[in-house]
Amino acid sequence: MKREPAWRVFAMEYNDSMISMKGEAKMAPSYVLTPLGSKVNRLFFVGVLTDVEVMSEDGSFVRAHVSDPTGVFTLFSGQYQPEMTEKLQSFDIPSFVAVTGKSRSYQPDDGDAMYASVRPEEIVEVNASLRDQWILETIIHTKNRIEAVKEASSMDAVTMDALVDVGFYKPIAEGISIAFDQYDRLLVEKYVQMLQDAVDYISMGEQAEATTTKLESSSSESSMGTEPKMPTTTVDEQDEEAEEIVMNVIKSHEGEDGISWDEITKRCEKEGLDDVRVDETLNSLMDKGLIYEPVLGTIKTT
Amino acid sequence: MGVYLLTNENLNQHAQDILSRLDDQKKKAISAQEVAEELEKFLEYGVPVKQAKQTLLKKFGVNTSVPPDSVERTLLADLQPNKRNVKLITQVVSINPKDIMVKGQPRTIFTGLLRDESGTLPFTAWDKPAMNEGDIVEIANAYTREWQGKVQLNFGNQVIIEQKEKDVLPKETFEPKKVTINEINPLVGTVEMTAKVLSIEEKEITVNQEKKSMFTGVLGDSTGKIPFTAWKDFKLSKDSTILIKGGYVKSFRGMPQINLDENAEVKKQKKQIKESDIPTRSLHLFELDDNPGMYDVAVSGRVIEIQQGSGIVLRCPECNQVLREDGCRVHGKVDGIPDLRIKCVVDDGTGSVKTVLNREQTEKIIGKTMDECKQMNPEELHSLLNESLFARIVSMNGNSLQDFYGSTFLADNIEVVNEDVEKKVDHVRNLLEELE
């Protein structure tokens, strides 16, 4: 019995997943299959813990969010792991955390949306350098998957063996052989851009750090210098961030006929925006002429 | 209702027939008279003789579907999945016990490798089959399954194994396969290879109350390293380069090894393999899962879990096993000797491996001595372990082993790697240009 590897995926790729898989055997592991063919049962990420919310009156069920440069991971921990549920509530907000967790997915009965979340197995406070290392490592892993998807596009039949033969790692080849026919291939360009943004994000952080570390004494405080988009930011920057999240949601999910207002709200809530905020942001984007409402309640990019 | 009554003579004949196909134990437990009576009961009810005999044979635990003699031999290369009553004539290349869990219960099964003139194939036997390494055997009533697109050969309780002479198989069956070390796996059988003796050590063993010398060591070529055992004195010396013909591969504690016995030929080579050309193989962690055991390899990954049983533990003074709450599993209540260790999972995103850091390695990584750790409460110590190691990259050299629960790494050395983010940003930026 093989232990499931902990995939390195960014929140955007993970949250874009629309497919879950489960083996037929009783104890068979379940997977979230991402658009780039990560077949995720376990994942490992480092990011900023932005909020922890108790969801049940007795405190036995909590939701938390961990942000990376591309999006937000949603974590749920419940009564079956009381120690983890309690531990989650003990962190300072915000702080850098490293998380090993199991993939979870939820598909509401109405519609074909899927929500991927994480059940944390371990969460530990770490420093900014480890967060940066994780981003760089995850860029490389994601790049390998993008290349494999591109390679697959030129194949007559996309199989694991064919991808292994041209040099891709078996776990990636396996995932892509399943995901390839089920996702829109155009998404790949979006992830190329995501990686570019992620590497720019670190460079920005490095510059910020160079100017701020001199002023700060302890290393845990200086770590905030690498976090230009986090809660120390100004209102303007927060607006910008919200706009970016909302635009990303619309762009990646609008079909021929646009995307419904409700679905935008649902998806943005997952990224940590509340409904009031989403409404404000949609209005502001319409004012800027970036989106419009072809039919009442439906949004489309211009 | 037609009734098929037989004369007593015929009845006894059939009863003897049935008896002759039972194994010895069953034969003792039942008399010809009893068999005849049971048979007669069926016949009185109009069951045809053939069916009645089959029914009784089944009742006595004999596979009746096809009598073994009427089945044609299949070559290993021609075996199809999901066949019953498979008959083979092969040599046993290796056979090893394997501990597995079945429905939560430990159980020992036997796995190994067979070969004939068409190739090799692994087998799985649920009970110890009556055959040893090197034997030439005829195997009847085996069955096959399909597993991940490959044919699996299984021996159930119906299997019949019969010893044969070597000449029933054509000569080419026994020709070794030319390999390099990275191509060696437990399925490869006998091999021909050129390698350098990197180390060798003589050991005295006692076989049938007779003292014998055996030799163990490590071989290397330009693709990697592998341990070996020589069961006779081939006059090997360290640093010599040798050509081996007819060594065979066998797993020892999950690690493939070259075995040299009296069937092997060893020749010294003039052309030397340089030690600097012998690499320590660097592997991704998923590759460990695909191999039963790897000797002297390098891996790295992040620590994604520090497991229960890390920190201060007590060991049994008799057997060195870590004590459980109620004492030692073997020696009961004992005064434990304290030790410090970290059990953790290392993962590189493609696969994972469990490893254990010993006291010395742990002290170095957390910057505290065991005595200092003893003063801390267990939660405090666990936090310190997490702080020092969780999410960090470690690189290790050593051997990997595989068991039912996945891969374990026995690290000769382990180091925490501090990455230079600034340098890596530039590297990653260049990499991304490849995507344009």
C-alpha cells in the first residue's frame, strides 16, 4: 500500500478543480483531480493564515483560510480531530503556516459546481523564507504539469505510458492521462500567467524586505515585509485584490452566456470575500467597463 | 427415475479411484469401505457415476474441474490472465516469505520468480510451496489474475508441484541476462554483469554443523551500487573489476542483492571501472515506491509530518526495541533506557518515505542534547521538533526498503538544506521562459 504523496499545487489550480474521484473498494482513497492533472489525495502548502472561524456552537467545527499568491485554500476541521480543531484556533492571525492536509470536495445537489477544501493533518507556524521556498517549489511542480498537458495536446492518444516515455514523472503522467479530456485546454495559458505572477510576487517581496528588514529586529516580524498584499495593506490595495479575485472567477467560469451573479458570489466567498464585498466589487468593475450584465443576474466580461 | 446401481466390484474400483487422488492425510482418515458407501448413496438417488465421483472428490478437497494430466503446458511468456488449471515447467529462480496484512491480520505468503525458456514471471503462493531455489518443477493447477495490466501467477491450495530433472528445460533457459546495476530488480533472475568490488568482508557461518566461509560486500558500475553475497570463495579482492556470469538476484530484507553460488562464474577483468565513475543515484521519491529496495541512493524532500513516537523514548535493555506503555513486547516489564529520535515523513511532491533520525542526528538538528530534552514536557519537545524540521528540506543518503505500508529510508546521513531564495528566484524565472 503506497502512501499518497503531498502534491504541491497553488490555491488557484486546486480551487478550479471540477472533478473528484473515488476508488470502488471500501477504504479506497478519494482524489480531487485538478485541471493540470494533479490527482490530489494529500497536499502540502505554505501560506498566510488569514482567518479561523468557529462554525458550530460547541466549537467542534472550524473553518480557516490560508492564502497564497494565487488564491485561498479553505480548511475545515471537525469533531473527528478535536486536537487539530483546537490547534487551529491557537494561531495568531495573520501568521505564516505550513499545512499538510487531505483533499476534500463538496458538490451541491443543484448544478455542477464543485468546492475543493482541505482537512488539515498538521499545521505549524513557519517563517517567510519557507513560504517563499514553497512558492518557488510549487512553480516548478506546476510548470512540469503545464508542460505535460502541452505535450499531451500533440498526442493521438494520451496515456500514462506515452507521457512517461517522453520523460514525465509517473504521478503527473497518470493524472494528466485522466484529466486531459475532462478540462478545457485553454486553461493552460491562465496557469502560465499565474506562475509568472507568482514569481513576480516573490521578487516584489524581496525588494520590500530589503527596505524593511533594517528597521525590524526579530525575524518573525521582518517576515511581514514580504507580504505586500496582506492585511497591513491599504484600502485601495484591498479593493484591487478583491477586483482581481472577482475578475479571475468570472474569467475562468463564464461560458458563452456569462456566469450567474449567484455563482460569482459563491465562488468568491470561497476565496474569502463576503457577499457585500462581492456586490461592491461587481458594481465597481461594471463602472470601469470591464464587465457587463447582458441579462439581469448574469455577468460577462467585455 | 433411472437408477444406476453397480456391482460391488465396480463400486470398489471407483472408491479406490477416488482414494488414490486424496492426499495422505485424508487417505488415513477414511476407508475404502466408507467411500464406497457414500458413493452408493448418490447412485441410489440416480446421480450418474461420473458426477457422483466428482462430488465426492470435491468434498474431500480435490480439485476436480480438470485432471492435471489432461492440461497442456503453457510457456511463461504465453500466460493469459484469469486462467485456471495452469500448468508450467519452470526453474525456481527465487522464493521468499513475505508478511502481509489480510483483513487486519498478519499473514505470511511466499513470492518469488520462475523462469523457463520463454522468460521469467513472479508468482505468489498463499502457503509454502514444496520447492526450493534452483529446483526444476512441474507446477499444475496454478491460476492467473490480472493486476495493473500484468499477468499475476498464483498458487492456491489446489496447486500440485512435482520435481523434475534439469534436462526437461532447454539449455537456453539457464543463460544469464546481461544487465547494468540500475536494471536489476528481483524479477531479472540470473545475470551477467561487469562491476567493481567496492568492499568485501569474510564471514564465518555454520551450515549443518560445518563451518563455512561466505563473503559479503558491495559492487558498483557506472549506473549504481548493489550489495552481493558470495557463498563460496571466488578469491575476490577489493577494487578489482570482475565479470560475473550466472549470479542470481534475490531480495534480502526487501533489498535486491547479487548472489554468487557454485553455478556462478567470476573472471577478473583487465579494464578497470574507475571508482569516480560509480555514482550515488539520485532519485525522486515516487521511484522508491516502484522499487523493492534501493542501495546507496540520494533523495530529498520536505518533512511533512513528525510522527507519534518522536522525542524521548525508552528502549528495552535486552533487545533495544522501543517500549510500549505496558513494557517490552518480548521481555515484559523492564527498566527502559532513554533514547531520543524523530520519526518523520519526507515528501517531495511526487512520493514520500518514512525515516527515523537517531539521537545524534536529532541532537544536531534541534540544537539540544538528549538531557536537555528530558527536562522538557513532551508537548514542548514536540513543538521544538516541528519548529526545527517541519516544512524544511532534508537531503539523505542511504538505503530504501519497502514494506506493506510504503517506503522506509535508512539514512546514513541526513542534512537540513537551507535554500537561498534569492538565487532560486532567478533560476525559476529562467525556467519559466521555457513555457513561452
